[in-house]
Amino acid sequence: MAATAEHSTTGGTTPAYYVSTPIYYVNDRPHLGHAYTTVAGDVLTRWHRQRGEKVWYLTGTDEHGQKILRTAEANGVSPQEWCDKLVEEAWKPLWQHLDIANDDFIRTTQQRHTDRVQEFVQDLYDKGEIYKGGYSGPYCVGCEEYKLPAELLDGATEGEKLCPIHKKPVEWLEEENYFFRLSAYGPKLLEFYAANPGFIAPESARNEVLRFVEQGLQDLSISRSTFNWGVPLPWDDKHVLYVWVDALQNYITAAGYGSDPERFAELWPASVHLVGKDILRFHAVIWPAMLMAAGLPLPKRVVANGWLMVGGEKMSKSNLTGIAPTDLTSHFGVDAYRYYFLRAIPFGTDGSFSWEDFTARYTSELANDFGNLASRVAAMVGKYFDGTLPASAAHGDAEQAVADGLVRAAETADRKIGEELDFAGGIAAVFEFVKQVNGYLTEQEPWKVAKTASSEGEGSEEGRARLATILYTAAEALRATAVLLNPVMPATAEKLWDSLGADAAGLGALSAQTIATVADWGRLPAGATVTKGEILFPRLEEKPAS
């Protein structure tokens, strides 16, 4: 079950591994794109917990701005009523359904956020970083962003211009605004990027930001005066804060900025901001500049994931390509869902969702390779040793090859998932090990060895010893696989752990196992009670009608 405490504390003074997702607009229910980033953050933080590290995972909702106001009005309710309904009926329940273990859920309408936001911008205003002026230009309500003319697409009629992301007409806005002196921070940002080349990932995202900043930055309009659904400026309540300036601060307000100095020192700067590539500039340009102006440390990394595509279009409600995650989990299951998107689409690149590819991977990789391995081993231990895991009689070359394969898989997965955020590569390394163990069983043919072991003639004792070694080796490999896949498929890994009898045999809970010790061969005690539980990945029924 996901942890959703409003004020989780990590305790102590050791810096925590702090990961955040974007906070999501609540103009509609979540779709696959939202869940993709949130599951990635969950796997990343679960992996670091499995390392034995102190971890803090933040997600939440962005509830101010013109888009929310118009959506609420269209539905005949107040903006706050709309936000409350969507958060409690759609967003939080989905994260619980997907087994997201977030430590906090921040809402930008919460007092703990709005009070700190006002303090932050008041500080910038007092320092002379904010001034009053006027602005006119094309504005996309969907993006909640002023657009540069060069970015716009031609519309269906003469003079009509479209947002390149939403493919909808932009509006021309003219109003008196307050501005943040963003233009002054271009050189400082470029200097920071040069000194911290890993700050923005992947490389394509870093290059995009560099080109943007090198062209010169314009001062940023940070207030709106034509509507009032937002955080009022503390020095001029005729203006509300631009929704992005409000939203970006969730990463520090949730971490204790201005309210809990000890907690803030423990959590900030964030280890990783996970963002969609369409909001990269906000996180890699505007947010760092604001932090510089406030004299606060910058996050360590901003990592942009690509878009999930359907029919060549970015998956979104506005493009009518939004798919509810429950449409897939009801057919494939939650753990298979978590597995598929991080396994099939390299993080940081665009990728197309395919029902057919999902089905093929489920059948081949999850049901046949992994699920069948777990089922076979449990069945043979049950049949040949009455469910009691035998001790390995002799550790030969074949067994050493499996042990060496585990070391490679663990090291590769730890580097790729824990450091590089290459989820696809890390998961692939674990499943290469699963294939190796399947190959080991095929080569060793324990079912044939069992015939020798059950005979009364010469060689029966030797056959039984060999059979014990083969089955112990396979069970021990599954023990390690459960640990390595626990961050990706926690419910499935727990079932496998229980099937192996690992906790009862003295290894303790699966959550207590660490990546550092996962490849230490021989951890699963002989004598463990191995049971054949429910099938990990049952056969799929027919695809439901769309």
C-alpha cells in the first residue's frame, strides 16, 4: 500500500535521496503519461530504499491557474470544489492502485504551500528581483505559458496560430504584470551548466536547454490580473502569481522551506526532479534562476522523460489519446503494467504504446520466462523433496556460472537503475539472468536426474545429491531475482519471496534485503519451506472490446 502521509519525516541529519515528479494539473483525470513518470519515480526511490538509503518521494497536484478555473466553471463548480473532487476521487486512488509508495502528496491549494510561496516571492521582490511592467503576447491556456511567435504553428484560418503541443489556438493577452529579472541569469545559468554537465539529462534535453539560454533570456511575467484563481501577491492583491512560479515551489515548500529548517536541510537540494520534456525549460531554466535569486541551492539533476505516443501523437486528453491506466491494469495486472512501460520504452525517449507489444512481452518475458521458472522450481522442490529446500551438495562450474551471472546482473541493474535512470537497461539485465537460470535448468535436466535419484541402484545417492544442487541453485537464483525485481514489481516479488519461504527461514522481510548483498551466493537457507503459490502471471483473456 502506498504511503501518503502529508508530513512524512525521514529523521536524522543525513541527506535523503529526494525524488520528485511534476505536480499534475487536475483539469482532468490522470492518463498513462502521468502514470509513466510517477511509476518511474516510484521504481527509482524503491531501488534506493533497497540500497538501504534514506529516501523521500514527492508527488502532488497543481491546482491554480486559468485552465483549472475554466474547467471548474464549465462543470458548474468552484475551482476548489473541482480540485478536491479530482484529487480525492481520481489522483490519489490511482497512485494507491499502482502501488506508488510516495512519502508526501503536495497540493498547491494547501496553506502549507501558499504561505511559503508568498514568503518566497516577497523575498525576491524585496531584493529587487521583481518589478512591475506590461506585457502582450500569445498565450496557451493548456500550457499556462506565453509562447514565442517562432514556436507557433499555422492554424486553419489566416492569422490563426496554434500551440505546438496542444495544437489549439493561442490567445492574445495584454495586461499589467510583475516580472522576474530572468534575463540577468542567462550567463549564470550557462556557467552552472558547464560546471555541472550532469544537471540536465538526457543529453538531447541538455542541448535543447543550452541552445535556448544561449539565445538570450527575456524577463518572465510572474503575475496575472485578469482572474483571481491563484496565490495573491503579498504586496499587491490585485495580482495572483503566475501558476508556474507557484507550482515550481512545491519542491521546497513540501520539503520544509520556511517552516522546518532541520527537515529542509535534510531534504534539499533534491536529488532528482523527474519532468516531462514539454516542461523542461520551467525546471532547467526558470526554477534554477529563481533559486539563484533566492540564494538557495539548485537541485542536483533534472531528468526529462519522453512522450508516450498513440498514432504518432503525444498521449493526452486534449488530443483524445489519453488512456486510463486502469484500462490496462484490469487486463494485465498492476505489476505487469509497472514492468511494461519501463521495460519497453527507454526513459528519456519518446515511445509508442502498443497493446500487441504489451501482450507479447507479458506472455514471453513475464509468464513464460519468469513466472514459469518460479512455478517449475517450486513444483520440483515439492515433488522431489516434499517442499523442503535441500542443501547444495556440490558447487560446480555450472553453478558458478549462475552465481557469476547474478553478480553481473546485480551490478548492471544497480548502475543503470540507481544511477543512470536507465530502467529498460536495468530490467533487461535482470531478465537476462532469468533466461540464464532457465537455460541452466534446461541443460541440467533435473527431471532426468530425479529418475536416477529415485532408483535403488548404483548412482542413486549421487543423483539425489546432484538434484539437490540443481534445485538449490535455481531457488537461490529466484531469491536474488525477487530482491532485484522488488522495486519494479513489488506485489509479485513478495509472492515469490513467500513461495520460497525466505522470511520464515530466517532471511527476514523482502523489504529488508539490500542490493549490496543480493549477489552474495547462498543466502537462502537450506531447509526453507518452498510452496507453489498462485501463478505469478496467469494466461491473458481475450483483449477487451474498446
